[in-house]
Amino acid sequence: MNHINRRGAIKRLSALMAGGVAAPMIVPASVLGANAPSNRIYLGCIGTGGQGTHNERAFLAQEDARVIAVCDVSARRAKEAQQVANQRYDNQDCAVYSDFRELLAREDIDAVTVCTPDHWHGYITIAAAKAGKDIYCEKPLTNTIAEGRAVVQAVERYGRVLQTGSHERSGANARYAAEVVRNGRIGALRRMIVNLPCTQGHHLAVLKDQGPHPLTTPPAELDFDRWLGPMPRVDYTEKRYRSWRFIMDYGGGEMSDRGAHVIDLAQLGQGSDDTVPVELDARGEQPQSPLFDAFFNFHFKCRYANGVEMIGTSEEPRGVKFEGDDGWIFIHVHGGRLEASAPELLTQKFRPGEVHVGRSPGHHRNFLDCVKKRDAPVASVRIGYHSAVICHLLNISMQLERKIRWDPTLDTIIGDPEAERMLYRPPRAPWRLG
């Protein structure tokens, strides 16, 4: 661990997480001597499942990034991620951890990826910010709105760069479509239609689930209690671990999975990254399952303060349609293919003085560039927070079966104490938020 006393480092970091004590800013290894910011950024990957490995490989492909540590509660997954890094560099240098605090205690790591189940995003991100690391955190940024607020505060307090893994907004077509909309090429924007179909095999399996889900001993290579982390202690069942996204304690279902992508593109296209709707009314279907409780087959209606509506359906194809007085443009998710009401909307040129949202060199590349320049990336912490807020408010509306009113200035629900209590989920000891 680069001459760090591992036990003492974890103890110090645990104290910071528990008490919110200000930590001294750690100077990144990459700013020292020959390792100037123009050269190399040293990364640790926390969470090495499917998306975690995808992100690891994306950073391994960048010549100025080097993955030197991986962490997962599954020893098998961690070992596989270690082998990926070692094969890339043709060495045996990548370290393996099961406790993310050990990885964060390393002073030679500049940035981390956080690709765990959603219920861990906020806690690890806050710890990483306190440890002086920049962060690439998967979407949704957090699993509750209270966690999101705490993440924003920590990232800004400790001066960290954070990229939310909403990679669709780095697509050139998505950014072009935003310029079409924001420069009035479809006339005044009236509504955005968000399509979130729930027709894939993993959706249908959950919707049809009737159990049983026998309690078994976790695999020997899995630290299940650490996987649960701040969530309530429960016994192991395989589908709880494998299909966590559709259990509200750990994820928000399709709403905060692909919803976090499509709704994020609606935010980009309208130019509303700094706010959220003021009214949200959603309904959905919960499976008749003893285990899964996330919602499917949505229909929702939101209204922004400027009067623009966002309508949600479970129709095909997945994506977002911007409707204006003079036409429409549709962004497909995933892939970013565009359709429009008229061919000329797909070949627009934008003059100096009009809205230009720029182009991203790629989501991972953009993150590395911003780490070096200390700039805000294309999916910065507040952008990720606001997109996640919308997903969580829609889930709350479906749970309560009523409209939610939101005050963007006070950043809270209006006139509904029961709904307001759902913004926060108390963690299991010893974990604390902030």
C-alpha cells in the first residue's frame, strides 16, 4: 500500500465518514514531479461487475490513465478485474481489495470509479471526495435524494471533479439535438415524451416472479454483509444479489436505470440541467413478487416552472422526443440515432451567438481531461444530482399514488410530510451519510 499503514489508514478514513470531519486535501500523485497532469492519472476501480468492468476497460484504453487497484466484495470479480488490468500492462502490479476504504487510503491513487449497486454510490463517493479522489460514479448518482444532496456538498467542499456515468449525453447526436431544440429549430418547446419500455427478458422475469426465494449461505467468495452495507441486514438469496436493481432498497428499477439516461437527455435538450420539474405525477405496476418491488410499465406527467411538460410512457422505442410548435426531434437510446419531423432538422448549422453545447471526446476521455484541467465534466455532480432527483420523485409518486410538488429553490417536496420523509433512507450502523 505504498508504505501506508493499512489498518491506521482505514481507521482514519472511517472516522471521517462517520463524523464528517474535514480532511486535509490530498495532493494527487499525478501532480508530482515527472507525473505532471499532462501525463498520467492513477485509478482505482470500486465495483467490478458488468458495468464496472466496462468502465475499467474504457480507462485502460486511455494512454494517460493507469488502473492500479480494484475492489469488489466478490473475490472472484475482483480477481477477474485484476487480471484485465495486469494483461493490459503485462505486469502483476494491480492490487486487489475487498474494502473500498483500503483502496481510498492509498495516496498514489488520483481518481476512482464507483460502479457498485446504487445503494453504495453515495457513501463511497462521499468517502472518495474526503480522501481527495476525483470520481467517475455510475448513474443514478445516488439511491435517494438525501444521499444526492450529501454528495453534492462533499464534492464541492473538497474541490473534486465528478463525472456521472450518464454517457448518453456525451454522444454527438444527443448534443446536436439539444442545439436544435435550444435554438428554436422546432419552434417553442412544448413537451418532451420519454419512452421507457419494460419488455426485455430481465423485466419480464421480474414481473412474472412468484418465488420462492430460499435463504441460502452466500458463496464463499462473496462478503454479503459488506455488499448490504448501509441497508438493513437480511439473509442471502441469490436473486437479491443478482437482480438487486428491482428491489427499492438497492436500486430504483427501470426508472433509475434507463430512466436516468433518457430523462438526463431530456434535461440536456431543454437546457434544464440546473433544475427539475415542479410537479410530478406518476403511476406504474409493481410485480406480485415476494422479493421485487420496483415499478414497471410507467405513465407519468411532469411540469417544469417554464410550463414545458415531460410525459412518460412505456412505449417503444426507448428514447426522448422533443415536441415544439414547428416540429419534433427524437433521440434513440442507446446509440443516439436521430429522427425528426423534417429532414432539414437533421442537417442544421448553428451561427455564432446561438446556443452551442460543445462536443464530448467521449465520456471517459472527458472525465480524464477535466481531472487534469479541474473543469466541470459534461455530467457534473449537480447535473447527475438533478437527473437522479427526477427519477426518485417519480418513484415516490408511484409509491404514494399521488402528485408530488417540488420547490427547486428550497430543494424539497412541498406540503407532503409523508413524501418528504421518503427523501432519506436511514442507514444501518455504523454507516452514516455525510
